[in-house]
Amino acid sequence: MTQRIVILGGGFAGMFTARELRRRLGKTVEIEVINDKNYFVFQPLLPEVAAGAIGAINAVTPLRFLLRGIFVRKAKVDSVDFDAKTVTVFQGVQRRPTVVPYDHLVIALGQGSDLSRTPGLADHALTMKTLEDARRLRGHVIERLEHAEITELPEVKRGALTFCVIGAGFSGIETVGEMKELIDRSLKYYPNIKPSEVRVVVLEFAERILGEMPDRLATYAADKLASRGVEVMLGTGVSSATGTQLVTTTGEVIDTRTIVATIGNAPSPVVLTMDVPLEHGKVVVARDFQVQGREAVWSLGDCALIPMKDGASERHDFAPPTAQFAVREARQLAANIEAQIKGRPTKPFAYKSQGALASLGAGRGIAEVWGMTFTGLFAWLVWRAYYLMFLPGVWTRVAVLFNWTKDLLSARSVVQIDTAPRTGARHLHYRAGDRIYESGNRADGFYTILSGKVEITRTDAGTGKGYTRVIGAGAHFGERLLLGETKRAATVRAVEDTQVLVLDREEFEKLSDGFGAFRQYFDDYIEDTFGNGTPHAAE
Amino acid sequence: MTQRIVILGGGFAGMFTARELRRRLGKTVEIEVINDKNYFVFQPLLPEVAAGAIGAINAVTPLRFLLRGIFVRKAKVDSVDFDAKTVTVFQGVQRRPTVVPYDHLVIALGQGSDLSRTPGLADHALTMKTLEDARRLRGHVIERLEHAEITELPEVKRGALTFCVIGAGFSGIETVGEMKELIDRSLKYYPNIKPSEVRVVVLEFAERILGEMPDRLATYAADKLASRGVEVMLGTGVSSATGTQLVTTTGEVIDTRTIVATIGNAPSPVVLTMDVPLEHGKVVVARDFQVQGREAVWSLGDCALIPMKDGASERHDFAPPTAQFAVREARQLAANIEAQIKGRPTKPFAYKSQGALASLGAGRGIAEVWGMTFTGLFAWLVWRAYYLMFLPGVWTRVAVLFNWTKDLLSARSVVQIDTAPRTGARHLHYRAGDRIYESGNRADGFYTILSGKVEITRTDAGTGKGYTRVIGAGAHFGERLLLGETKRAATVRAVEDTQVLVLDREEFEKLSDGFGAFRQYFDDYIEDTFGNGTPHAAE
């Protein structure tokens, strides 16, 4: 009977495993790749997408193009039944579970992101893990420039023109370098912004940047970024974040409206729920990728803890979570699965890194290849040439080459076409003293206090007298928009560090119109609070 | 004192007016353009974006590139005070109103879309007016192919592979032609989909398509589309729509999960609130674009009713809402504003259409130029050449030409990178008999009934006995997910045409966690309904 090999994940690890298996085993096996997106993301190019040097569509390739003859299922993995040897997924509108049987299972689900340990970060920072993240960052940066161009308030302008990146590993350094280039090249279209008003900061908790690279290259990178106006704060992490500020671990408060968190790697949430041995959130595997205690279950890539030697114990004894390693792991894994199917012994994974490349944007880079180090324009060209060749598909390469050439010769477009997704209910953090909204502002949402305290101040238009009250967790404010108020009648300020849930106007109105009990609650509330005409009634 | 000319809207009308004014008046005036997006959309190319023939970024140009020396304000227009001669806008996070003074005001806000007259259409149809619409349509179409590829349910596959376009004017015909090409070219990557399983339909209420074009061309277009497998239903409109079906005015029920509405043009919502004379929702202007009864206020483009002759009364006596006319109107308007500033008389607008072009996709088109008509490949090339020259900016042209060349030589990418925006609360329509969800489905939302009735059926796992109850407007269901239920315990079906408000799981949980009264209501409700252990308790 034909063996079914199911691969969970269509990134570097999963995609190359599938191709290698097809190459080795041909039609003698059924191969299925399950991924939540229908495309493969060429992650090293994400910072270029974030900076607008290439289009989003050039950094991705349809899995169907790369996996001809392999069944591609666009679906979300829900769970695995290791006894029945089935995977349960949700596809389409994702209501009905589909059960997918396997003979061999490969878990290549990569890593997720978890910023919840730092107050405010999950709600106010941007990440750089997916294609959507990269596009959103670009849209966000341009939105800040647009706002800074027209605002008349100095503190708003300062916050809009301060950009913070947290983490100075590869992701952070490439992101900040590309972002700086985007900003620098866009400024000539924003006559009201002076270059000196822009502040770009990288926060790194360790005492040096790019810990994975040799000293000489890290030093070059730091100097180059500094000469381009990027501030590097070493020994500094982020302590908390709001929509308008970042507080560092050294107590400095930075007015900023852009925080990019490249830290916070975490296990894929699906992997965490699987009944497999985990350590540091990664799947424990033997040197040949087999998952301990599970028959015909394998794991590789960022979600697996792959020992590179017997008795591995230190962090550097395990395979690093890079594309370079994922591709070599995939080749060895495919060989091992073939071996197992044919009753032969498997081989342990062994690979020595060939080096590392990083782009600093603006035509400069750093490269370590086969023990030699390069910096500057040459390293940047090596970076581009390497990834160009590595990209799957001739036409993707042609398109990226065209984009790069055009980018060198013409202005970089500042069209802001990727707006942040609208979400009905969001969490927002405020620091003690922050103003949440002020009298006269457009009434755009309904707030509930999750923790902390706020002070509501109303000034009676007639008498000029001010009325103040303080409310805390569990209370709410801003519901007057149900009375048809379009402008706020009071000013609300946080008196402690406060977290709120805000429901935007449209959502609030939909719920009030549609959900009787919700409406009734507010009718009663408003009747109680305003009905008797007390001047300092709730906001 | 320097005159300030404020232009509301950055489309063809507004953008070309600004450029022409700058050309004529140089630095003697201040010109400001206010637009809610920071880019100009080259609308004729939107169907190509929807089909993936070009990238979204190639159909737009930053206003700042096109309007050097002109102040560009990215903001939403709130209102105009004609006595004070100011415009109130919201910019940035859009809380604080900004007041912009003017000496001359140009209203060029275009048209909006209003599908509310047909039940279900506003909630379940896609539109093709903006760049986001075009991207969303592409993502939607590919999502349907992905789902059809893997689903095991015939009725789901049929619905996923049926695509309906409403309206056979320019927009509808170009959209359906391009969409058909995208689908045809993608099918080779979806081995489980046979071309015969795909159904593409255009509904047109009139008795012929392309009413604005000569008979000969409309006939050619209809034949060409038919030969490519597009069904054209004449004399047919849409009566109602749900998430899985469309009902025509002739009573036919079509299983479909893609409805593109190119009808439903409506006045821009902002214009409707302005204190200017309106007729059919358009601003009434004199032949020289001046708004009746308002000093130094002008209007042009899609939002204005511009008479082309004295005593205009029939529809064809007014300027049609096309880009071709908008550009000529802009030139005449700029001349008229200059004239008024310099104390000279204004001139009436006069222009005779030079023709019209439409692409049918797949290398075929129709063209009417200076009275001559063309069809086929030649017309399609004329279409491409014309718009290529019309595009603003050398590099945009180069990029579009590159995209087109690549598109001719390589496969069209099916990466589904534009997902529909998540909204916390949505309205959904169901027809009598539709199943809303069934037992075993993943519990993904909380439902409130706005109108209609539903039947909830639970089968007791132990006894096999079924329990049914019917609830109507104001009642809710699906709240068991608050108890941590991840799979539905009952099946819910609409017994009448029903409209519901759905709050997705994530929103529901955020609100329950954050809003005490909300949570309390459900705690009480669940206590009342489940607490006493009745087997047919609510769902």
C-alpha cells in the first residue's frame, strides 16, 4: 500500500522536505503538505518588503508552483492523534474538522511570537515574522510620516518621527537598516519634516549587537548604522509600552509611535498542544529527527530541538533556527524517511554553517562566508546575489532583479496601501498620567477598564466649573456615544498604569443595535447616570 | 494676500485640478489637496490588480510624487463651514479635528457605493471601487480555488467554483473578463478542479451589456465572453444574497460564494452631509463648475452634475462619470479659477468624448476611438498602450510594462496574500432552510438574531433523542463557547429568511473578559438555561 507522508508546515523546512521526498521516492509515496497560507515565504527578504524595496508578491511563491505532484492543503492544524495516526485540520471557512491520515508525519511548524511578558508590548508593538507583518510595518512607517508632515502638535510630531526596534540580532539589524533607508529616501516628499527630527533607535539587552556574528562584523555594522543616524542602545531592554511611549529597562521614557519587536520568539501554539516531548517549547528529537516515543513522527526546522552531537547540552550543540540549516535538515530528513521506508538505518544530522550574511540597507552589508569576512558594498552585493540565486523560480528572480534595479534608479514609492487591520475590540495600555482622550475629540470608542484607574474631568460650559471622578477596574466610560454624541464632553486621564479594552464606535453600535441585552444595559445605565441631570454624570 | 485653494479629493478630478492650477498660477497661490489615502489610484487598471496581472503597487502613485510643491494632507473630510470658509478634517489617529481655511474650495470627492437596497448584498458582496477592493477580490477568488481543491463536499465545491458579477457596464465586463483569465490560468495548479466545474456568470438588468458602447462592440464582447465560458444573464438582476447563494430577480437560486457588485453607485457620504444643492446625490453646478449659491466653491468629477449645454435636462446632457471627462473638466476648472482670481469671466465646460476602451482579458478588447470601432487583439493592445502612456510617472510605466511582459511569459502567481479584513461583528443573511452551523462544527462565534427565526436541534448522545426549539428576533445562540465549548453541540437552521449579527470567538471572549456587565449577563443566562440540567437547554 502506498505510504502517506504528511508534512505540517510549508516554510523552508517543510517545503524542502516535500521536494526532496518527491525527488527520492517519486510516485511510490503520497505526499501532502498542510500550511495555513498557500504560499512559501522567502523570509530573508521580509525586511526588503517592509522597506518597499521589493513588492510583497516577490517575496513569496505559491506552494503549488514549488510542489508539483504534491497535494497542497491550505488549512489550519488543530491536533494530532498519534494512536490513530491522523491529523485534524480546519479548512475553508474552518468550521468542519477534516481528518487527514498519515503513515509518516513531519512536524515543521516553525516558531511563533510571544510578547506577553512585557506590559503593553503585545498590544502596541509590531512584529517581523510574516509577510503581513512586513507589509504592515511599511504601511505603519509611511502613516507616521504622513501624520508628522501635517500635525501642528510638537509632541505628536516627535512621537511620530521616533522609530524603535527591539532586539539587535539579524532580524532587528536588517529591519532597522532597511527602515532607515525607507525613511531617508522618503523625506524629500515631506517638506515639513527635517532629517534632524527623525530618530531611529535599536534596543539590545546584550552588550553587543549581532551576537551570532564575529566581532569585526558586528563592530562594522554598529559603526555603519551609527554613521547613518541610527542610535544603538546596548544593555537596554524594553520594560513597558503604550501607544505613544516606550519605557526602557534603564528607566528612560521614549516618545514613540512605532515599536518593532524582533525578540519574543516562542513555540508555535499548535506544537505546544501536541502530545510530544518538548523542551524550551521545542520538539525533542533524536539526531536523525525522529520524535522520541512516537512511531514514524519526525520534526525539523525552527520548532525542533535537533542535537548536532551526542550528549548535546549547551545551546550551541543544537541546530540554530536558520533557513540555511532548515534546508540541510530537510535533505537529511528525506533521506532518513526513505531509509526507514526501505528498512535501512537512518543517519544523524551533521552540518557546519557556511556563514551568514546581513544587509544593512543603503547598499551596505556584512558577510561571513567559509571563514572569511566581508563588509560594505561588496558584502551587500554578495547578499543580494546569494538570495537571488536561492529564490525559487526563474521568474521570481527576474522580478526581484527588476525591482532591485528600479529601486536603485528611481524614487521609492510611499504609497500607503497596507493599513493595519481593523479589529473591533483592542487592548490598550496607558502609563500613569497619559491622556486617553480629551474634550472635543471625536468620540470613537467605548472603554472598559481591565486594570488601573482613570480620572474623568468635565468642565461645565456655562459655569466653567470642573467636575472630576475616578473609576477603576471593571468600570467603563465613553458610552455617551450611544446618545449620539460625536465629540467627547470630558477629558479622561490615566492616574495609574492602566489597561483598557476599547470597542470601536462601529462595533459598539452594531452590538447595541443587534444585541438586546447589551442595549438594555446601557439604556438603564444612561437613565441612572444622566437621567437625574447631575452635572458630573459619567462620560 | 496669497489665495488658498483647497481641493477635496485626490482622484483624477482633484489631482489634475491641482496640477493644472500649479502650472497656471505657480507660487502665487497656496494649493492644498486633502485625500483620505496618500496615493492616486489609476482606476482603469483595478481589474488587472484584481486578476493579478499587475501588482497593487503599480496601479497607484503617491500623491506627493504627482503634486510637488502642493501641500498634501492625508485626512478624512468631516464638514465644510461655507460662511467661515473652512474645512474640518480628521487626521492622524483621527480624534482631534483640524480646521483648514480656504479662499477657493474644490469638491472632487467622487462616488461611493450603496448596496443596502438589496437584502444581504452589502454584507455578502464584494465591490470594485478601490484598490483594497481589487486586492480583496483576488484574494477571495484564490481562496475559493484553494477550498474547492480540497473539499470533499460537492455542494461546497459547487458554491466555491461559481463566481457571479452583478452589472455588465464597463466595470462589470472588465472585472469578469480579467477574473475568468485568472481562474483559467490558475487551474493547472489545482489538479482536483476540472474546468467544467467552474461557472462564471454576469447578471445585467438591461437587455444588453455595455449600454454605453455601440451595438457592434457590445455584441462582440458578449460573444467573446460566451466563447470563453462566461454566462451572461440579461434582463436579470439580484434579488437577495447570502454567504452561499444569490437569488436573481427571475427567481433562480445560484449556489455561489463570490458575488461582485459593480452596481450601486451612490453619492459620497461626505457630500450628502454638505450644505450644497444636490440632485440625484450629485452637487449641482453651473456650466463653469461653480456651485450654485456658494461663493468660490466649485465641484467636478463623479460627485458633480455638470451640464454640457444650456437647459440640460436628460441624463446624456450631463458629463458622464469617467476619467476621460474628469481630466478635461480639471483643465477647464483650473482655467476658470485663474480667471476668477484675475477678475476675468469664466468659460463653460465643453468636451466631446474621444471614445472608450475596454479590456476583456486574455488578450482581447473592444475600442471606440474617434468614431471608429476595433475589436480583438488590436483593441486590447490599444487599451494597454493608451493606459501605459496615461499612467503618471516614467517608472510606473516601466514597472507596469515589466509586469505585463512577465505576465505574458510566465505563470500567474496564485499566492493568496490579501485576506479579507477581520471584523469583530458582522451581519450575515440566511435564506429559509439554510444551515447556520451544525453539530460538530468548531464553535467560532456568538449569534444574535436581528430578524427572522431559527431552529435549534440537539441530539442527546445517550438516548439519541432530538430536541428542537425555535427562537426569533432579539434572541441569541452560540453562547456555549463561553463554557469553553470548542465544538457545537447542536445544529441551527434558519426557518425564515433571517439576518444575524455574529461576534467572532475572539471578540466575544475579549468582551466577556473585559466587560463585567457582559460577562454577568451570560453567567446569569447560562445559570438559568443550563443550571437546572434540562437536556434541551439552549445552544
